[in-house]
Amino acid sequence: MNKAFSALAQRTKEPPISWLMKTALERPNLISLAAGFTDNPSLPVKETTALLNDILKEPKLARSSLQYGSTAGDMQLRDLTADRIRREDGAAKGTPYLAERTVITHGSQQLLYLLTEALCDPGDIILVEDPTYFVFLGIAESRGVDCRGVRLDRDGINLESLETVLKSLEKSGELPRLKALYAVTYFQNPSAITMALEKKRGALALLKRFEKAAGHPIYLLEDAAYRDLRFAGRDVPSALSLPGGPDRTLYAGTYSKPFATGVRVGFGILPPDVFEIVTRIKGNHDFGTSHLLQQILLKALSSGQYSSHVERLQKRYADKAAIFAEAVRKHFPAEARWLEPEGGLYIWAGLPKLVAVGPKSALFQSALEHDVLYVPGELCYCADKTRRAPRNEMRLSFGSANEANLEEGAKRLGKVIASALRGR
């Protein structure tokens, strides 16, 4: 590699999401159950056209929308955003649901990067769920951050495993390097698991217990990207709603997944000192998220169109999830194990332990030959030397494929899996 490149540049590999998306776009006959594209027919084209027309027909608003905004984001959008999360949490008005703690970003992905940059030096540690969102692992790798896995239960993080990892770091003298626990708490990417409120409470308590030995705060980075995509069960309040939560929770949300992925607007609700540092760094990145995109979301929220769209989208994903789950049930061999989703975009499937499904496996290559693509589950495990990552799991997305392709994709992949099982 060119010696002029920085250490960060040399650490940064091509994100798996990039070649997964590229493969899906370059092969028109391929059925992609991989990249988490959202449902194309549900994109709010008419609504966004009307919103844009409303913005641009008012000269003062139009000029303001086409001008730079502030680094932290439009104050009215920040206020509406914080209050919406407060109402979802069933909390009283006030701290931490304040515009002054809320930053608007280019999708929640930018916020995850900003927070990692704000908290971590190369060699620092972030704890992640086993498995976790593999794109976040790419951020950590590029920043030189060491990730350690914590076991995942069907209701979120395993608290005994979390305590064991914390004790191990304390014993090894590495605890001062630990900065945060990262958790995708709603319909987790990739497992579709939602973390119970008591698990959030327990995680905060454990992190707080080890702070003295660490010598600094240890944060819970709560990635709530899929919260609005619930289509079954009841919502779970965020960690912001818990005692001590506002000071130690870094809440990351997005409007991209539930409204339109091309409208790259995310947000964070952060403790004041973290907010200050993040906005300083963001000023060097872009000095403000696209003001026009913010105004589209502001109009959508204040007019009620955002809520109406989310309700339609939830129904759409409920229907698609049911179709896909039935197709998986029908076409996958009985040896496959998977969870029925209650929200989000994914089904997490496991095969017998001796069946490898990684990107270099015979099964993955056979799937490509049969024009069907999935995310190999091993990409979703951090490089933690204390355990061997499973090689027999896969993430399947029902977000973008239409109903016919969900059925056909499950059928093609089921045949590939059955053939692999016969050849064991």
C-alpha cells in the first residue's frame, strides 16, 4: 500500500455492505436477501413531492432550506425529535429529552462514526453484542478500536456474560481502555432480537459499577435504528428513561429506515459533554446536515405525514415478514433454526454447526450460482480471541425483495442448504 496513506487509511478495509450492495445491483437476475435496502414500492414519493413543493413555494422558507444550517441541526427539528422519543418512552417532559441534547446527523451511521471518533483512540475497547451490526465493526476497525463480544440472549444482552467480560478486563488491566457497550436494542441487526428494559437497566448498573476502576464514564451506546419498524408486540422504552440513563446513554436514531433511506437524516440524544464534543467534530466533517433534507423531515413530522407513513410501512413489513417466514418454513430443511421477527428487516437463521456458510464457503458460492445472496453470519462477529465465532449462521433480509422474490429466494436458498446438508 502507498506509504503516504495514514494508519487509518491502511486499517480501513472495504465494508462488506459495499460489495454486497454492488453484487446485488450488478446482477439483475440475483435475488438479494442480503443488503438491508428498504421496500421500494413503499417509498413516499407523492408525499415527499408535496412536502418539497410546500417548502419551495414559500420564498423565505425555500431560501433558508437551500442555505447552510447549523452544525447541530435545525432547532425545531431537534425539539420535535427529542419530544417524539420522550413520548415513545412514556417519560415526563424535561431532561434528557431536550433539543439542546439532540444533534441531527447524516443518518445514524454518521453519528456512530462521530461517537467512536469522540470516545476512542487506537487500542481502546468497545463491547459489542455477539452477533452485532457488522458495519459498526468496520467503523471500529478503521479507528483502531478493539471490540470484545458479549453473549446475546433472546431478550438482549446476557448480563452474566457482560459481567464476566468486565471482570476479565479489570483483571488484565485493560479496563481503562473500555469506553462503551454498543447494542442494537430494537429488532437487532442481525438477530431481530429486542432488548428488554430490565436488560438495559442491568447493563447500565454493571457499567456504572466498573467505572471507578476504569477511571472514566463507560457509556451504553443504544442504536435504535429499527425502533419505528415494530409490527408486533409492545414498544420498549429506551435506556434514557431509566435512573442514571441520561448521563450514560448515547441514543442513536434515524429517520432514514422508517421514512426514506435516500433522505439521510439521523439523530442522537447525548449527555451535554458528549454532545459538545460530537458537534465540534461534526463541524470539521460537514458543519451541518443538509438543511433541505432536514426541512423535509420537519414538515413530515409536524404535518403528521411521518406517522401516517410509518403506520403504512409497519403493515407492509408485517405482511412481507409473514410471507418470508412462511417461505423459509416451507423451503428450508428441518435442521435450520430461526426466530420469528416482530419488527425490523431480518431473519437470523442457523444451520448445523458443521455447515459453513461464510463468504469463502462452498454453500455461499453455490448460492451465488443459484442467483440468491445472503449475509454470512460470521461477518457479524467481532475479532474476539476469547471465543471462536460461529460459521453456520446467515442474515436474511425481507426488506427490499418483492413477495414473489421472497418466496423464490427462500426456495433457491433452501435447495442450496439441503444439498450442503446431504454432502456433509
